[in-house]
Amino acid sequence: MPRDEILRKTKAVSQVLEALCTEHRQTLSSLQQSAAAGDDTTQSPPASDGRISVLTKSLEQLELGVSEAQVCAVPC
């Protein structure tokens, strides 16, 4: 595969990962706001806590992927 094509595809992947990061951040923010609004210390943690944890981990991995894609997309 030609180098230019690899760079083009890497940049495209980076853009998709950035879009996924944005979606994850919005969903995470929404869940955190919902959890904060329904905060009651007498009850067990809401089900959204598990989703928040999963989204946080996924967001970290996506951000790592974006960083790696950006490094790979820099022409030498």
C-alpha cells in the first residue's frame, strides 16, 4: 500500500475515533448529571455507575487510539 494512502486512511481513522470520543464524552456527562441529580446516600449505587465506569474506560482507550493515530499520521 502506498505511503500516501496509509496516511490518508490513518487520518480518516483518527477522525472517526475523535467523533467517538465526542459521543462518549456527551453520554458520560449526561450519565454523571443524572447520577448527581438522583444522589441518595440511603440507596445502593445507581445502575448508571456501572455504565459510567465502562464509558470512562472506553473513553480512555479511544483517546489513546486518537493519540496513536495522530503520531502515525505525521509524515516522516
